[in-house]
Amino acid sequence: MSAKLVHDGLYLSFASIAVSGLFIGGLYYIGVRQGFLLEGIVGFYEIAVTVSYYLIGIHILVALYHRLLRDHVSSVTVPFLWE
């Protein structure tokens, strides 16, 4: 359950980064250099990046934890480690 939540959060944050980055680029392209809309999208972008950093960190820590437990959770995604 929590693994799915972290993975879904990663996918959502990565997609949010891409989409909001495209919006920011589009606004700059049409000449919008300041304003409430641009600041809001940049703020959303910054939040998505920060959330993705935390989720990546959680993902790495939990992967290392399961690797140290040797409970073969890693064998699902990286089978050559267990051969």
C-alpha cells in the first residue's frame, strides 16, 4: 500500500514538473514575464520539485532498508542481484 502511494506520488510529481515547466515556457514564449499566473505556476513547479526530492529520498531509504533485510523485495525489480 505505501509502496504504491510513493510510486504514484513520484509519477504525479514528475508529470506535474513537466506540465508546469511547459506552461512556464509557454508563458515566457508569449511574453508573460511576471504576474500572478506566472508566479502561481512557478510556485506549483517548486512544490512539485520539492515533493519529488522527498519521495526519491524515501524511495532510496526504503530500498536500502529492504536490501539490508534481505527479504527479496528487490528481486521483483532487480532480479539479477539475486542470481
